[in-house]
Amino acid sequence: MFGKVGICVFIAIVVAATEYSAGKVQPTDDTAALDEYIRTAMRDWGVPGLAIAVVKDDRAVFAKGYGVRNLATGEPVTAETVFGIGSVTKSFTATAVAMLVDEHRVSWDAPVKDYVSQFETYSPYVTSVLSLRDIACHRTGIESANYLQWRPIERGDNAQHPTRADIVRAFRYLRPTEEFRTTFAYKNDTWVVAGAVIEAASGMTWDQFVHERIFTPLGMKRSSSSVNETDGLRDVAAAHVWAEGKLKAIPLVNADVPGPMGSINSTALDMSQYIRFHLGNGTFAGRQLLSGPGFAELHQPQIIDRGDLTGTPFTKRIAYALGWWVQDYRGYTLIEHSGAIVGGNSNVAFLPEKRLGVVVLVNANAQGLVGAISLRVLDAYLGVEPFDWNARALELKKANDARAEAARAELVKNRVLGTKPSLSLGDYVGIYHNNAYGDLEIKYTDGKLTVRLWTFTGELTHWNYDTFSLQWDARDYYLHVSPDPATLVRFDLNERGVPSQVSFLSLGTFVRTDRLVSPPRGARP
């Protein structure tokens, strides 16, 4: 989905594995070497648990669990352990749309507004033509409202939360970040709009549709669209995040609000059924669930992804289809997608010409790992000289980390030291409103400025002039895969010397609404 690759220090874990026997078929003649490769890669990334399944010629020929599903309990991962699959969910949403296109209830190219009348964007023209195809191949050009989509809902939490309808309504206030239909730019929020179209066209919620039309006919009995469905279920992987210098097990975060773009939970064995469906051109166990033309459309490249291919020596081009990346790999068509949740990652990859596919699920954030294992497994089954994809993923992660650190160092270098804010800290207190996100409340307590957005909380410390550094509460674990936990915010003063708005790079501008019209007391420190 949408996550930052995190490299973890080496941690010692006892790798316990349980194996699924599919007619006792071994994956390759070098099973022991592949096993060792996976175990070593897990240690390299500090991942407690991993599950994998391989499909060849319409059956799961190998499925296995490695490590533990929860560091606190030491329970082993199995092929039936439930993990969050993150953005692989998008392919399910695209499949649901394709089924409705088959039934002539929707069209890939009709305006979304034909189905969801309340949908509006920043532009009347874009509103009038933006389609499901635009959403499914990430060419809308509309900014991502990460803080709105990723507000976790805790069990028993009665606080106010955004709804899917809130996200749909927010699009009229979101800004363009790329030109419409010209550039591939990965987005999450728009998939919530696709879910709203599915609901309007089918009379079922997105969750009901996915259960009834995909999970049930594919026999995905341990899969769900909400973590609430995992309550009381045995063999569920905990998520793992870095907190206070160590890897910590936490419950799977509730992603019900942005569901159509990332809330599905599944197992390696269940996902092997899903791979069989995709390798079967829409047919599963002799039943046609999606027409051949409708199915082919899902895998048809729609827009070029001009991302950096330096890390993929066997790939010369890459495109995005409808819920899937499509690229060439060693002379074959590779269709794949990765996903990130708070404290976990997933990858699904398959080669239609070889009727070969693999799914990898892990319970800590290590996006480079899941892709590396998938490609290493495909190499093994293709019988080619294996490439050390894990080493390449670690190199790329190191380079990404270095660039991020350089950017932070540049930020610090450009900080102007010795400045003071224009006002006393307490004079920045107020309610600031953004039409997409709602109210941001700033308080002054115990000599500190604090902020609250929905149920996110954080602290502001002076940076320079009227700019402050915002550090979100580290207990909001969603921030490990969504916006940067630390960011700079700037207050603007009006002609009366009163704070009139506060601006975020990633959130936009919040305008003051508590009608403070005269200079605050003690305005000049």
C-alpha cells in the first residue's frame, strides 16, 4: 500500500516453522537452500514471522510458516496465520469493479459522479470526467489525505472519527499534486471512492460484496475485510513496530474507514486461492467468476510508472494496470502488488505464462523483504540462476535511508538559530479549521504547546521565527507507515498581529476560527 521501508537491526528469534503438505510436492530441487535464504533474510530485516505460499499449475504446491506470530507469546506462524495484506486489497476492489462492469452496472470510463452524486473535486472539469479507470490506475493527480484515511479506530473508542462518506466529501477540498491523467502517482484515498461506487451499484457495502463475490466462491474462509472479524479467531499475527528502542507486538490496527484501499486480512493459503483465480483468467474450480475480457482488462497496462528501475536488473519497463503493477521479468509478464499496514507487509506476484505465483506475508514493516523473497522464489521455480534480491533490497534501503538522513541534515542546516516566536506561546492557542480534515486544536499546558487533530495528539516546539516542529505522539503507531512523525508547521499572523492560520506541508492550511480579532496580551515576548 503505501508504506516506508524500515530496516531493522538484527534480533535473535527462534525460527519455528510448520509446513502445509500439498501432496508432498516440494517447491524446487533446492528446498533447503530456499529455506535458509528466507530465514537469513528474516534475520537481516529483524522480522519475527513470515508466511509463504506458492501456486503452480492451479494448485498450492508449497505453503509454510516461519518464525513467530507474536514476539510476546512465541506462538509459531503457520500457513493459516492471519496477516493484514494492506494495499493488495486494492486488487480486490478492482476485481469487484470488474465484476460489476461484467454485469453492465458500472463502466470503467463513466464519470464516478454518475454513481456517487455527492462526489466533487477541486475542478468542475475533473469532477465531470474522473472515472473508475482513473482511480484504479492512479492517474487522478489529487493529493493524498493520509491523516484522514488512517485514523485508527480502537476497540471501545467512542471518539469522533471520519467515515468513508467523510473521505468522499473531502475530495472537493483536496489539492492537485500532478496534472490529471498525465502522470502515475500512487494514491490511497481515491479507492474509498471506488468502494462507494461499488456500494451504489450493487446495493451491498464494499465489505459485503468482497465477502460474497470473492472470499466465499474462492474458499477464502479465514479472510476478512475488518480486524473486528479476527476477534476470537485463533492463529492471528500481531503487528510489530519499533517503540522505545525495541520491536513491540501490538494488535492489528483497525483500518475499516479506508477499507477498500487496505483493510483486508488473509492467510498464505487463502491468498493462494486468490492467485489461482488470477492465474485461471477469472475461473476458479470450474466456475467462471469473471469473464475473460473483463478479467484481461484488470491486467492490461494503463499508465507508465516512471519510477527508478535501477534496483531491478531483469526489468526493462513497468506500468500500472487496474490494481496491479505489470512489468517484464526474465522474458515473462510479471504481475504483482505489495502492501503495508502498521507493523506488517505483504507481496503477491505471479507469472501468467508459467501459471506460477507466490504470496509472502510478514508481521513487521519490511517492504523490501517481501518483494525480495517473492522474486527469489520465482527464480527458483523458473530454474534460473538465482539473483540475491535480499542483498539488493538491503542496498536500496540503505540508500533510501541515507537520502532521508541527508534531507533531515539539510533541514537542520537551514534552521535560523537565535530567533524567537513573534508571540508568547499561549497566544498561539486556538481552533484552526481545514475543510478536508476538520478542526485542529492548539492548547498551552504546563509551558508547552500541544495539538489535537481527531484523536491524534502531539507537541509543538519552537524551530525558528513562527515555525514550530510538531512531534506526534509515538503511541499513534499508524505514523510509522503514513506521514512523517515529525514535521514543521508555520503560523501566519494577520494585520493585527494575531495568528490567523497554521500551515503544514503534508496537510495544507488550517484557518483560525475562534474569532480572535485583537492583539493578544503579551504579544511580543
